[in-house]
Amino acid sequence: MRGCVRSSKALAPAMFPRLLFDVHRWGSLLGRRGLASAGEPQPTPLPSQARVVICGGGIVGSSVAYHLAKLGWKDVVLLEQGRLGAGTTRLCAGIVSTAKHIPIESKMADYSNTLYQQLEQETGVKTGYVKTGSLCLAQNQDRFISLKRLASRLKVLGIPCDVITPKQVAELHPLVNIHDLVGAVHVPGDAVVCPPDVNHALVVAAAKNGVQIHEHTSVNHVMVQKGHVTGVETDRGTIDCDYFVNCAGQWAYELGLSSEDPVSVPVHACEHFYLLTKPLEQPLQPHAPVVMDLDGRIYVRAWQGGVLSGGFEKNPKPIFTEGRSQLEIQGMQEDWDHFEPMLSALLRRMPSLDSCEIHQLINWPESFTPDMRCIMGETQTVHGYFVLGGMNSSGLSFAGGGGRYLAEWMTYGYPSENVWPLDVKRFGTLQSSRTFLRHRVMEVMPLLYELKVPRWDFQTGRQLRTSPLYDRLDTQGARWMEKHGFERAKYFVPSGKDLLALDQSKTFYKPDWFDIVGAEVKCCKEAVCVVDMSSFTKFELSSSGDQALELLQRLCANDLDVPVGHIVHTGMLNHRGGYENDCSVVRLSKNRFFIISPSDQQVHCWSWIKQHMPSDSQLQLEDVTWKYTALNVIGPRAMDVLSELSYVPLTPDHFPSLFCKEMSVGYANGIRVMSMTHTGEPGFMLYIPIEYALHVYNEVMSVGQKYGIRNSGYYALRSLRIEKFFAFWGQDLDAFTTPLECGREFRVKFDKGTEFIGREALLQQRQVGVRRRFIMFLLEDHNTELDLWPWWGEPIYRNEELVGVTSSSAYSYTLERHVCLGFVKPPQTDPGAPTVVTADFINRGEYEVEIGGHRYHAKAKLYPFSSLFAQQRRRKDDMEFSSFQGK
């Protein structure tokens, strides 16, 4: 740039005049059109009551107000502590990008794009909308693979995109240096807008539909009675209301804590920088594509004939950890030394900018979440308290779609799409520590542009929740991953292996742990393995009378009125028949039940049960997750190990499948032993009071030595459950999936005598037929050694037409090939295609699974392959043994 910027020391004020930030001037530069007149009129009085109060007048809160009004809500009040759109909205880069790695986020961004395009016609307010398209660049083959996988997923969603060559990149953008590129993805529908004007248009439309808008009004706290929102206290008075929506951006955390019943909104702010240049000698046209140089950690868009360029540095600067607040974003300090790596990356990607003049370096706060996904939904602790925030620097892209989904949620009780990946209930209070958030967002912000291979793990905030066996397993070679804050072993590295190389192994191809996990799977099938599954969610529900059974019969599709000691696998369904929870329930006594759910269901499942419990009931629900260590003893010799330790016969005649007995193991009493393994393999689950955990584990490992016992991890479990065609909640099952669609009708008891939630929807679906079906696919021409692996989200084609995507994938060591699970539905492109999925429809198709742009033939089945291939393997082994004997 002018003055030949080569290092941070060269950025002298005389060379690049530092323009003191002025919020009014910046608003003028970006074309802001405020609602208030220059004379600052006296504020209108607040209403004494409303149906809903929304806190936050940025683009997120304005979108919620707009969509609630569109859905017919009256008495909607929008409060802003400063001026509308004067926070992060005013300063965001104005890029609307659909290139997101999570499908629901791409859907949100796609809807936002459509909404912003039509707002000008709806309101008469110019929004600066320009359809520029975007270019995601790849400097290496791994990044290019990642982008090709992304392109496949975008096409599934109906978002046009193309995988292009470096030469095509140069044709699309005149400034991009392509010498080090291997390819790119072009998304022609992406756009840029003027964020303050979009915010203004949303507010104008909302006001026309009756939304009351009040600036310079701060929310002090939210009033709560008996777990429900009752009102909002502001610095200008109190408003009684039934619903409250926290759209306070970077202040959402503090606002949540100010509620009479504190609400956890885990967000933390970091400084975010971008550079503005003056117009170039040959001004860059407004329609020039947005450039996202992910490996360079920068984005670039056209701005008033010059460029706007920011990025996500490796060493971000978290701010406001102490929780201070401010009415509007004031002039935060420029930091040229900090921005220098991104400036260097910009000059490498666009060398011609070396001679341009810098206009200003902007620094403003952005809020980030612990897992790089935004937060939405109703909170666990307070009914009627909704949240939408934590946009991870994509607020403009997500605001339109997020506002729509939240408004639907508040109106109908659920949104029109599966938003579980964004649900606030995916977090617990453990993610609310300010220290945790500060450290985690320092990792999250760089990860936004980091290359993320399958099964990567966060490195910060670890060892937060651990089993009593953690240290023991760690010394035996456990490599760890984290689920809902809980440490879980992925696999165990044998002595002599290079631990560092395994930890740093990152690939889309065959991973370095392949043989290790294969050995664990083999041991599960031929001998005995121990898996620590303590992270599973565990509740106890009890009552003085029949209330516990009556509640579970209402919540669960299966019949829970079983003899004491029996285990029932069941779904808890919503009124659409979709899975709110997938669990195993043990009847411990007549009026006492033990509920086992996936690890990340701890908050959601608790909330769902409490939501349906009578407020004055005799019921007691207790979270006992921390009370029990869970050991999964898997394999044909598991019965031998436990028999020696308990002196109790464990044969099927004495201990049938899906049965629970409380018994002694070693010296420890009160161990809940259950004849199930969650994998389809023989074995037992042991739920052990934590004070006995180490003793029981030591005894099991000691006795098991003669039977070839070893530790195993979750990667082996994943392979076992997928080859058995077991669906898993959160990956294969969600709130829009019914038991009839995934082959679990046998777990639905329509005639049990109780009108369980979802029954009517399932009866109707059974009558008309299912419109999609859960299928198992076996890849046939896939080379495990040389080809890209499937992980999840791969498109599924039937007779050359797109019919679905995979939800889970794993290598089956039994079948010696990859298995993919996913849902298939008739193609929408053929008007004559059937509207329901039948067995004939599945069996008559020719299938392919697309991995990184390449399609592989696949065999589809409605039942597991494992039994068939096990028979073939036994015949093959017998032939080989006979041949060996003959030599």
C-alpha cells in the first residue's frame, strides 16, 4: 500500500492518517438512515404491558420483531439501550455468505439473502443489496477437499455453487493473485448489503405491522415467577409480558444473569478488525465477488471503489471479560501490530493493493460461542425466555433466518427446520464460566477459518468433567475427545506407538488410528472389552404412587408398564411424532425408574420431562449423572468375567436380554448390571456408584486378563453400532424424525392404553405412508486405502437423482468396507415420482454416495448387512482353515 507497507513498524500515522472513530460519521459513510430526527424528540412512554419484549435493536432483534409481526403477533415491544443498529450491526462487514459447514446455518443464510433482496421492494428503504457472489479459495489440497465437500452440501440445499480452477478465479476477480491456489468454490448467489440500512428496513416493516420501538431504554432485569417470565424492569419503567427475547449481542451473557432466575447465555466478545481503503486508481466494481482466503485467514469485499478486508487471526483479543457495558460501540483502539499478519496476507493475495491508500482500520467487538455455532431457543430454567445471539461474526448472514426460526418457535412451539445444532439447551451451566468462555473464544475465533478435518476436537476448556477412571485410563494410552464437557476415550494407543504423531494426524483419508480401532473392534467381537461410558445422561424419576409411570407412559412411545428389572428402549416424541429424546428406561421398582440418554441430552431431556411434569405433583426427578460411573463390558467373554466377580449365573436363562439386576461385583455392592451394550454385541452395562468405580474397574481388568480383556473407546463403539444399523440421537434422529421413518415401529405401542404424545401423528403417518426412510448403505467400489472417506453429510443419489444425505458413516471392520446411514426420500424433480417411500422404491434403485465430488456405488438395505456378511466370513474362514490343514 502507499508507502510500501512491509511491516507493522512502517505503519506511521503520517503515512496512514488515523481517522478518529465517530459513530455518526461512520453511520453516514455506510448510508445509515435513522428513525430519530436530528432534534432527538422526547421518547414516547413505555407501555405497561406487552405480549413479548425484545431486548436489542440490532439486526438480530429487529429480525425477530419483523418475523413475529409477520406471523400476526400483537403487542410486540422492541427495546434498545442506545440507538437502533448502533452496535455491532453498524460496523459489520456487510457480507451475506451461505458457505457454512453446518447445513442449518447455510439454510439460515440463504433465507437471509432472499429476505434482504426483497426488503427494498417491501419497505421502500434501500438496503445496498448487491449480488456479488463469493469465492472461497484453497491454497492446498486438504483445503480444496474441504471446499468440495462443502460444495456438495450446498447443492443438496439447493444453493448454486461451482468448484472452479485458479484460472477461473482470475476471470471472476481482477485483483486476486492465483499463483499459489489449487482451486476454489464459487457461490454466485452470495451478496453484500449495507447492514444499518437492512436493520432500518426491518424496523420500518415491523413498525408498520404494529411493533412498538423504544430507543435509549435499558433492561435492568427480567422478572420471573414460578419459572415463567412475567415482566421486564427497565430504566424507564416496568413492562408486564409473557415472553422475553434476549438479542443483546455481546451483552447477552450479563443480561441473562440479571434475570431473577439467572439464565445462561454462553457468549464472549473478542476484538475484530477490518481495513478500509480509499478508491483504487481503477475503482473496484461493486459487483466484484467477495473473496474468502481461508488459508490466509482473510476476507475481502469491494467498498466504495476500494476494498474492505478483515480476518480471523491466530491470536485474538478477548474483551469485556469483567462484564462492563456501554451504550454504543465507542472508538476502540486501532492496533496495527495486531493486524499486520492479516495485512500481509491481503497484500499476498492482492499485490496490486500495495500502492493504494488506507482509509481506516476499524476495531469493534464481536461475540463468539463455545462451539462456533450461534445460540437460539427457549432457555431451560425460565419458560418464555428466548435467546438469539452469539453469531460468531456472521450476524448479518444469520439474522434473517434466525429471526424467522425463533419467531416460528415462539408461535408454533417449534421451528420449521431442525435447529438442534443451535439450540441453547445444547449447553449447560458448565459452559458459563467466564474463564472458560475467555479461553474458549480465543480458540474459536481462529477456528472459523481453520481447516477442520473430521473428528477434530477443541483443545481449551478440557478435563472439565471426567470419570473417576480418567487418570487410570490416561496412563494406559487413552486419547481423549470431549462431549458436553465430558472427557471420553476415542481409542487406546498401545505402548510403542508414536503418541504425538497420532495426536497431530489430520486427514480426510484413512486415519492413522485405523488399525488401533480395528484391534479394539476385534476384541469386542472375539473376547471382551471395557468402555467407560460415564458421560451418558442419567436421571431417576420416582413418585409416591403411580405418577412416575403415568408420566412416562404419556412421554414415551413404548410401554413402560413392565415388570421390575426390565429395560425398555423408547423414544420421547413431540406432537409431530419426532424424537425429542431417545433413551433406555429401567424399572427399578414399582414407582422408580432409571432413565439413560445421550450425553448431550442432559439439559434438553431434563427440560422436556420437567415441562410435562404437573407443578404440584408427587413426582421427584433427579439428575444422577455424576453419581454413577458407567462401564460397558462388551464381548462374548463378558459373561465369564462378571460371573467370576459376582458368583451369580449370567446365562440368558438366568439373566435375559434387556434386564437389570442390582448385585455385587467384587467387594462393591449396589452395582446396577444391565444386559445391554448399545452396540448389538453381547455384554453388560455396569452402573457403579462413583466411590466403587476404581475398585470395580480394577477387578474387571484383573479377572479379564485370562479372557484377553482390553480397554476400548468410542470410535470402536461407533463402528459397531453403525454396522448394526443402530440410529443415534443428534446424528441420525432428531425432532423431525419419527419411529416409522427409521424402522422403529416395534418400539411404538399404540395399544398400551395411554394417549402418548405423538400418537395421533404416528397413526396418520402409518395410514398414509412415510415420505422418507432411514437406509443403510454399503460402499461397493470404494478403496479404503486411497479414496476419501465418508464422514457425514454426503449426498445420496438414486438413479442419478438426489434423494438424501448421509447422517452417520463408519468403516465396518466386520464387513471390510464403509457403511453409511442416511435418509432417502423421493426426488422432487420428478412430478410423477411416488410421494411415499416403500420397500419396493428402495430395492429397485441404483445408489451412489458422493464424497468430495466423486460418486461411489452403494448397496442399499432396510436391515443390517452384518448377519449376511458374518455368514460369508465364517464360510471363507472355514475354507481357508481347510486349505491350511491340507498343506
